[in-house]
Amino acid sequence: MTRRIEDARILMYSHDTFGLGHLRRCRTIAHSLVEDYRGLNILIISGATIAGAFDYRARVDFVKIPSVIKLRNGEYTSMDRHIDLHETLKMRKSIIRHTAETFQPDIFIVDKEPLGLQGEVEETLAYLKKQGTTLVLGLREVMDAPHLLDAEWKANDVMRKIGQFYDNIWVYGPPDFYDPLVGLDVPPHVRAKMDFVGFLQRSVSQDVESEHKPKGEYILVTTGGGGDGSDLIHDVVDAYQEDPTLTHKSLIVLGPYMPAKQRHKLLTKCAKIPSLEVIEFDNRMEELIAGAKAVVAMGGYNTYCEILSFDKPALIVPRVTPREEQLIRASRAAELGLIDMLRPEEARDPMRFAAALKALPDRAPPSKSAAGMTLEGLVNISRTVGEWLGRREHEHLIVVKG
């Protein structure tokens, strides 16, 4: 089925087992595309438990599949503990396939997991391939340590299947920052499909401002989804407790996935320090980062894009297990002078962390270290999508006239 550009459809898949990064990235791309193409409709398949907590622009909607949680040890479990993981995955697979059959997308974009969570998208990829759908794999600029990614992909024959199914691979970063497949044996025909589109620029809404935005200057402390962020927040609070000269106002966002017990402990601990304000979640993080004097974060992909987009001095304390993605990204960014970095063991030293926090607001913003750096991911994606849809429409007209 071929449609005019004004009636085109894009389906996106975001497995969402830990944190908010995948859904937020898909949502950013979707919003940018519907703004550029007036008749385009986009549907996001998401496993995020709070997918409905975000605002979506007209012609962007989501289908919620049963949630699966990734534990700290890398294992998975159903969000509903009464349902077996196998049954949950079976339901997800069925909903994904049925959605694709019903929606009949012109383009299918899969975020990060080439075959979906435990292969749940492979059947849908095979179906859409036969329908002539353009299949796109979107990869973060950093996936994981090469030896970990290589072992994971070899165990599931992923590289061969990428070559079999996908028409294009978008890397959400510039080629001179990092190659997500470095250290892997990438066949030439797969490498030829890779397009480094650039980082995804973020912007703030002109309509509604975050109700949590403090008055005056503040440092924003964020752990993304918060599922593994309690250590960083404890380290920040310990620094304030140990150094009475640390008086910068800070807004701490715990994240919606922080376990209740940890959240309660941190709320109690932070309440004793006047300089700290704590909230649990805000669906307008772009506004909070844009308004901050500086940012302290773990350095997930979306937060990093926001730091660059709004040109904020940043201190990154990356997660180092079970994936090394944040450590690799932070190390490379620090090497380029874009951010300051403390490893988790360094951040546990309260006085060292306090010194870094005191120096942070006066740090030069990223643009001073990389004046020529631009964030062109959304622009490049939009151009590519427009070319694809235009070509499909042109081919359809030729067939009709013929």
C-alpha cells in the first residue's frame, strides 16, 4: 500500500525495560517529523510504564505493551509479578505484530534493540519486509563496551539479521564522537547502511512552563528514570552535609522509577538541607535543564543531548554496570572538554564531590570547547524521511500513469 506524503505513516518501537531514554528519544523524533510533514501520522509502541505521563503532539500516539523490568543484574522480569515473563513476552509480541498489520506503516523505526526485547520484533520485521516497508534501526552513538555488545549479538545472530532485515541504520551521533559498533566484526554491507545523523537537538515548549522550575539560579541534579540513581543523589546530599560552604541551590529530580524505599529515605535526608529542593518527576525535563545554571547527571543519552542543546556546564557521574555505555560517553565527552566527570568511587568522597559542585557553575559551557559542534540529528532525519516518502510517492505515480 502506497500513500501520498500527506497521508504517510511511521511506526516506532521502543522496548523500554529500564529508564525513560528510549521512549523520550522516539518521542523527540516523532514530534520533529510531524512538525515538518503536516499529514504524517506516527505511532509509538512502548513498554514504558509511564508512557501516558507525557504530552504528545497531534498525529503522534502510542500503543502500550505490557511492561518488562530490567533488573540491576541485567535479568528481566514482568512488571506484573503474577504473570510469567514468557507469557508477558508472548503478549508483547502479539500486540506488536497486530499493530503493524493494522497500521500498515510506510516506515518502521526500531530503537536500539535490533530484534526487539528477546527477539519479539523479528516476526514483525519479516512481515513488514514483505510489505515493502522501509525498515530502520536507530542506535545510540554509544551502545556498550565492545566485548559486551559483541558477545550479546553473537549469541543471538544479531549482525546477520540486521543485514537481512534493515534498509538503513541511523546512528544518533556524529562520526567523530564515537562509533557504536567499534570493535565488532561489521560486514561491509551492514557498514554501508550506517548513517551518522548527529545528536538529537532538544527544545523547550513555548506554551507551558514546568511548574517545578525554581526561581533564581539553581543546579539541576537528575538521574533520568531514577531506577539506579539513588547512589548519585546520596553522594550529592553527603557533599552538602560535609561541606557547609557548599550553598548553591540545587533542584534534585529523583525519577519515576526510583524504588519507594529509596525515595522515602532520600526525601527524609534532603529535607534537612535548606539548599536542596526535591521533586520526584517532571515530564518537561527540557525546561528544567534549559533554566539551570549547571547540570549534575549520570549521562544517559537524552540528558547528554539536553546538556549540549542548552549549552550547560555539566558534571557527569556515569553508571558503570551492567552496561558501560554511560562511562564510555562521559569519558569521550570529558576528553573533548565538553563536560567534567567523576567516576562513582570518586563521587563517594564528599569533599571531592563538594569541590566539584562548587566549581561547576563557573565552568565554561560545552560550546567553548567545541565551537563548531552542531546538533543536526533531527534535521538530517527529517530530510531523509522526506526523500524516502517522496520517492515512494513518485514511484506510485509512475505505476498509476503507466
